[in-house]
Amino acid sequence: MDYAPVSDRDRVPLSTLIPGWNGQYISRYVANVAHGLGLEQSRLQGSRLLVVLRLRELSYDGVCEKIRIVSGHQELKDAAGVAKEAAIQWLAQRRSAVRPYGRWRPMQHQQSWPSAAPQWDGAPLPSYLVGLWDGSGYCAIEVAAAIMPTAPADPINTALIQQIDMPELADWFADAARAPQASPSA
């Protein structure tokens, strides 16, 4: 299949939409990110805390990372319950979809995320990290669930984006634009 080359005039810097983000993307993708960001802003309006998941999968093909903003909450207790359950469910879903080279076993060394624990009311917010690997060194699944503070009037703000600090967040917004009736899936 032949693809038409993309000229520089067809590319838009993502930083025009999300301050501090590098890279230039085709205008259609940036438009999807902008639309999805608006949908997520509306969905999460009024939330003081957000539950955010990060998925990392290792295979022979490399590392794949995804971000999912699960829900917004007013109370820490509610957010903590959703975060823990969402991490376990996403791990179970990916475990059944990924074919290991050996037998699944609990991961011993995991990469914490976010690197600095978000603070709320002067204390670090809880986070959850679950992972499996197959013993080969070529197949692993890891899910981190973080609870992140946000501004109820502006839930998708620069501070939140900097805390997540992953370009895969743009993909989450683009996916939200393509599926406006439901949140994007893994």
C-alpha cells in the first residue's frame, strides 16, 4: 500500500494544545486530541481526584504503554476503592489477552508510577501496582493505578498533565474523541 508523504505544513505541534509537550503530529490527530480533551474535561468536571491507570506490556516486539483516566471522585475513599479494583481488572483483562512464553507469576521488581507520589491535604495519595511476568524476560504486564488531585473546575489541567508525564495521554484523548458515547477501552 502506498502512503502519501506528510509535509511539514500538514503537521501541528501538540504543544499548541498541551503546554510543554513536544512533537508535531498530523492536524487530524491533533484535532482528535483536542476534541477528546474537551470530552474528558466535561466528563470529569467537578472532580477533586482522578483515578488514572498506566499499563506497561513487555513482549518480543518491545514495550507498549497506555494511559486510561478511569473516573473522577470527590472523596479519597471512593477513589481508592475504584483505583485498586480498576488495576486488578485491567491486569486480569490483559492477562487473558496476552499469551505468555511460560507460566504467569507475580512480578518482583516493578516500576513505580508516577515517580513522585501526588500529594493531597498534605499527605501522599495511595497508589497500586500489580504485575505479572512469565519468567522468560520477554513477557510482562504491569498496571499502576494512581490517584491524582485535580481542580474541579478544570480537571484536565497543566499540573495533571505534567504529573502523568506520558505522551500516551494524547492517545487516550484521541481515542475518547473516536468513541464519545463510552470511555475508550484497552
